[in-house]
Amino acid sequence: MDSKAERTQECLAEMHDHFRNTKSPADLLILIGRVGTGKSSLMEDLTGLDGYSQQSVNSVTQEAEIAKAVIEGREYFIMDTPGFDAENKNTYFEIIRGIQSIRHVSRITGLLYLTCINQSRFEDIDRNLIRFIYALCGEEYIPRVTFITTFWTVASVQQGETFNRQLGALQREWEQGVRTQHLSLYQHGREYNANGLDMGRIINWFANRDQVARHAKEMIHRNYRHTASEFHPPRIVRELDANIPMSETEAGRLLGLSSTSASESTSRGQPREQQEQQRRTLTPSEAPRNSRQEPRAPQEPPSSVCACNDDDSSANTLLDQNSSVDWLKRYNLDPSREGRLRYAATHGIGGEPFSADWGDAIRRDVMRRYG
């Protein structure tokens, strides 16, 4: 397992431990953008870690990765998502799956949307991505979305003026796409004063990368250090909390998800009969409106009634058919608490960690994949 994957698994375990010990969710920031917009570089600037923006084909993020940043004494978990491209819509599904898998132990404190300032025009994929963000977040959450431009590296004064004109055009497109003129903006690579005011001066990325990183951390502190008493989670979280199937969420309808594709892509391991029971409409009274409500502590499922042997003949007699732990053991998968958390995160299994329903979803997924 490479270091980025190891960090992700460590962060998942730490987020669960934080919830179990404090009964409060961890703060999570999600990075979204097209391929090559500098999400991985921003991840490095915020966390101080290396290995995310290496200049190679393998450096392109293929699946969600999580790392931890400590900014002004406050911990944030940063989720870097796969970059969007016109040929692959799976990224949309991966983001929804990632949210579903950790929504019970984290609070999506903010969403960071990245765009290259040197992009010559706003294309259909950009409009689709903005529509997806609006469907995912909802109007109430848009103030917690920061619209970020990257690659502020210029060879001449004229190029800087061109970038400024492009910034104005981008802002108009964003405002139209999310239906508001009050956006949170940040230019990653420009100079800011102590009050967070954009000075309009471009920083030399190669000579002053530390300054670029410092401004990015200051932006996170300004935008996300306060969590309002009436904190509204993104619309997708409210919908999932109300047991709305993926295909019937705003984002699912936008993507044209069928109930079959949604269950295969984003709800793996959830019993089909449970999905059918959840096909109902969200009402305001059902949607959680405040993240300060008392969270439910994860519960351990009943312990296994017997051990499992690697030998198939004995496994059939010793295996507890209702135990996710025994099914994982049977196929030489890690049955520990950390192993089950990793399995759920890897395969997009949502639910309350270590609850009976969550364990049953893992059991069904293992049976489907390996049985």
C-alpha cells in the first residue's frame, strides 16, 4: 500500500475514533475540480505533506484520498477527489460514494472548487460541473463553497491582465450556475493582506511557494473556523440522512441515475429490500437541519459465535452465516475494526460504523464479490 493510501486509511480510522470519543463529527473539506486544476498541489499546501502532485501519470488522483491538516490549532480532514474529464462520468459517482461512506463520522465543513485561470474558455464540462455542485450542495450551502482559481503564473504584464479578464468571466459563469452573486472567492497564487484582502499581485510560485501555502491556510481559517449554530449540511447529506435513494437525490436526477446504476455505483452492499423501503419523498420535517443534533454513538454488532477456518470444508460448518467478521476471515480479508472500516470506505458502504445494519451490508458485499 502506498503512502497516500495509508494516510487515507489512517485518517478514516482517526475520524471514526474522534466521533466515538467526542460524539461529534470531524471537520471535512472536499476538493473538486477538473483534471489538472491543481487540487493535489493545494492538498500539499494545506497539509504540508508530499507525494500528491508529482509530475507523472500516476500522480493523477484515481480515487478519493484523505489527509489531515492542522490550521491555527484546528484539525481539518481534506478529501482530494478524482479530477473530472469529459469522457468519464464515474467521478460524479465516486464523490457521492465518498460522502456516503463517511457522512456518519464527519461534517462536510466546506467544499473547495478549483478552476485553472489559464483556461481559455468555459466549456460544457465546466457548466455541468457547476450544475452538479449546485445539485449536490443546495442553495443554503453555497456560502460554504469557495471558488478557487489556480496557476497564477505569468510571463508578462499582458498575460496577467488577460488572467484578470478571465477571472471576471469565470465569476459571471459561477454566479449564473449557482444562482447567486455572493460567492466566496480565492485566487491561489495571488497575494493577500492580513485581513484577507486580495492585493492583486501575483506571487512567484517557484520562489515563494511557502507564501502561497500560507495564504491558502489563512483562507481556510477565515472561511471555515466558525461553524454557525444553524449549520446546514449539503443537500446530498440531508437527502441521504432521510434515506432517499441515490437515484432520487437532486444530484442523482441530474446525472440521470437509474435505481440500478445508483445501487451498483454508490450504494454497494446495501440490501435491495432496504433500498425499496427507502423510496419516498423528503419533507422538511425529515431533513436534519442542524448538525448539532445529538449524534448516535456507533454500536458494535454481536460478537461472532464461532471462528472460521481457511479450509473450505470446515469453513462451511464453522462459518456464522450472519457474521461479517467470519465472512471476511473466510476470504483472507482483514476482519479487524480498522479492516472493516477500510473495506466499507473502499467499496462505498454507508451506514453507522459497527451497527448491525452496517455489518450486514459488509457481509452481503463480501458474499456478492467473493462468494
